[in-house]
Amino acid sequence: MDVQKHDEIMSFIMKKLEEEKLDVGSAIQIWHSMGLFIFSQLDTEEKDVSKIYEAIREYLTEMEKLKV
């Protein structure tokens, strides 16, 4: 997935969350759950939470490097 596609998907998700008028706490819980679900697909055999969080950290580090 390239940066443009990533931004389009994230913008779509954010717009949907804004339409629901969620408070910050609820929005954070949704993002956390989505992240765990998505990144758990990388470790389908073990579902090791520490590996899932490490994959999330690596992803966030890469996204930070791509910032303009």
C-alpha cells in the first residue's frame, strides 16, 4: 500500500468516526481494537500480543519516517 492509499483509507475511517460523534475515549478504544485485529493477522499462528504490539510500533515508526 502506498502513502496515498493509506491516507485515503485513514481519512475515510476518520470521517466515519466523526459522523458517529464519538468521544475521545471511545474513539481511542475503537482504534486500539482495530489495530490489534489488523496486526493480529500478521501472527495468525501464535496471536502473541507482544509481537502484535511490536508490529504496530514498527508500522508507526515507518509512517513517521514517511511524514513530509
